[in-house]
Amino acid sequence: MLIAMGEKKKKIIKTIKIDVSKCNGCRACEMICSAFHATPKYSSNSPERARIRVATDPMRDLYFPVYAGEYTAAECMGRDRYIVDGTEYDECGLCRAVCPSRTVFHEPDSGLPLKCDMCEDDPPREKPLCVEWCINEALIYAEREEEVEEAVTPEDVEIGLESMIDKYGWDKVVDTVSRLSVARLSATKKK
């Protein structure tokens, strides 16, 4: 993936801070997220389509909301361990990256990566729905200004194709696109 760097600009960075001590594992964040991103909006809810997941340690009554981050084509090199209240947790369970080594944050039907978009909408929302629906205020929306080099990044279609190539291989994707192109062209000519 090629990313061209541009000039430095100030950019608003949107984030969700998570206070795990306040999360009760109700999963309202998962439900509203999946309903907001359903097609058409609010037509269904399925936690598998949510861009936020609640990792759990039910024996200790601990819940860790994790929202989807960037797609990465490769697995991470190490497996760090986190210690929370004296208990050790595997890095994968608390990781925001969308990677090929696990099915979390992949659309269940297509396998395409999911990423938290902070519920961007028209008109713009004041804060993401998961934050609004969190009754215990475990999720806190925050913005900060950073000076960043503006990057020219691939379009969503390119990211989706890269994910499909990683999953099915270059030849299968090219064959499918060719077959669909022929089918669309002949359907257009019939009209």
C-alpha cells in the first residue's frame, strides 16, 4: 500500500477513552453500533457487525470495551501480556487492530475489515452512539488537535480489495472481477 506524504496540517483526532472500572458488560455499545451500521440503518442488530466489542473476564466480573482500529495485512510479531488487577490477559483480546489472525472486526458475510468511524453521519453527530448509550459512562468521547503530515491514503475500495486478496488470493479476485464485469456488461446491453 502506497501512502504519499504531504504538508503538515492541524487535524482533530477523535478518540474514545475507556474506563474499564465502570463497564458492567451490558453490551449496549455493541447493539447500537451494529444497528447504526446496518443496511438500512437501524434495521437489525448483530454484535458480529459492531465496530466495538466487549472482551470479558466473567470470573472476575471485568469487561473491556475495545473499538476497531486500522486494518493490518499481517499478524503482529509478539504476543504481549497485560496485567489488570493482578490477572494476565493476552494482547489479542484487547487489540484494536483488524488482522488476519482473528475474526474479530471482520464483516461476517464478506470478511471485509470493519473500522470504527465514530458514527460519522449527515448531519454530523456530537459524539459516537456507543458513548451516548453507555449508561455507566465507561466510554468517553474526546477530541484533541495534532499537527500531522497529511497523507494521501487508498480509497475504501482499495482497502477492501487488499483484504479480499489477502483472504482469497490475487487470481481468485481477478477472476471474480472479470466474470462480474462480463455479466454487468451483458446485463447493461439487454436493457
